[in-house]
Amino acid sequence: MSTAPQLVVHRDKELMAQAAAARLITRIVDAQASRGSASVVLTGGRNGNGLLAALSAAPARDAIDWSRLDLWWGDERFLPEGDPERNVTQARQALLDSVPLDPKRVHAMPASDGPYGTDVDAAAAAYAEELAAAAGPENHGPVPTFDVLMLGVGPDTHVASLFPELPAVRETDRTVVGVHGAPKPPPTRVTLTLPAIRAAREVWLLAAGEDKARAAAIALSGAGEIQAPAAGAYGRSRTLWLLDGAAASQLPRSLYPPASP
């Protein structure tokens, strides 16, 4: 069952990143207090990495018990380990290398020079197996119930590596798939599917900049998920769109929330 999106609009992308980082700290601490651990799905791109950098700079980051945090990824560029374009490489630079994570709880997607070689479909299947192994009976499915799953929204409305009209966005059974022929480089990727995304308690969609304004307006105005994948990304209990003023500039007035900081 989908949850109606809630919108928060901030003055600019820097404030959006700082506010989102503060929100994420609170959500992780609350989950750890309630269940002993927390599970978060990270996103790459300028907004995802901006949030991680803001979290790294936040004094309140020390409120998190980093050893009791599971980190997953929504998608990955299928490139060699350590490639600067890989989402995990950028996340390590922005935050992960500066906090005391348990390495066993950092679940990076396979690289193209890993055990599956250049077989992206085998790499995707292996990540699906890792997700299934982490899911418990209380999750009622083949993926853990993530506390927060974050997604950047592309100018074409793509989220993770689910691009409009391509086979991956139509997937209804598998939780992770390989992507061939993505319209932005690199063309080969690994991505969670919409069913896996919807397993999260909360899904946060991040969009900042004028180049994201049309995508936000389309996704929030009733478009179908095949044509606008961002429209199909929602959480079990909450779906949150975090925008800056530029990204919100084309929203219908009926959707525009009250003024945010």
C-alpha cells in the first residue's frame, strides 16, 4: 500500500542537505533505541553525497552507534572496486571512512572485478541473496525492512538505476536486477527494484536544483511509475520528498507545502 508523499522544501541545497542529515541522525538513533540496530539504504549522486558530507560535519553524528548500523545501497555503477565513480567509493570519501562502522555491516554491491567478473546479472542475484539472508521472519519478504531508504531523483525522473520505460522498472518479482544499456554512463549497473524499495519503512526522495524541477512536478502529479519511476517509490509508513526551492519551482500550487526553513 502506498503512502501519500510529504513534501519539505528548503531554501537551498546546502540547507536541504544539513536538515536531511539532522533528520537521518534522529531516525537512526530512534531505531537503535527501539530495536537495537538500524538499517539505511544510501544513494549516490550530488544530493546523496551532499547529505553524507553534511552528516560527517554534524556534531550530533556521535549520537549514532555506528557499530549497530547496517548500510545498503539502492544502486551501483558496475565498475571495478575503488573506481571513483562507484557510489560506495564516493560514500567512503564523504562519510564512511571517518566513522567506526562494523565492516561486516557495510553491504556494498559487487564490483565488476569481483567474484562475479563482468556478469552483472550474477552480481545482482548475489546481492539479492545477501538481502534475503539479512531478512528475518518479521520482515515478511526477501529483504530487510529498512528504516530509511534514500533516493536521488534524476532529471528524467529515474531513481536508483530504474530508468523510464526500461525493463528494470517493470520488474515485479526480483529484488535486485542488472541494468544493461542505461541512458547515462556507465551503461551497466546493479539496482534495487521497486518491490525492494517499497519494503522500507520510510523512503526519502532528494531533489535539488532547477534541473530536477520538471522531474519532481511530473512524479508528484500522478504520473505512472513506468514513465516516471520516482512516482513508484514509496515507503510502508512514510514517503518524504526533500527539495530545495529550485527543485520545487514547478510544483502545482496544490502540492506546494507551507513555507519551510
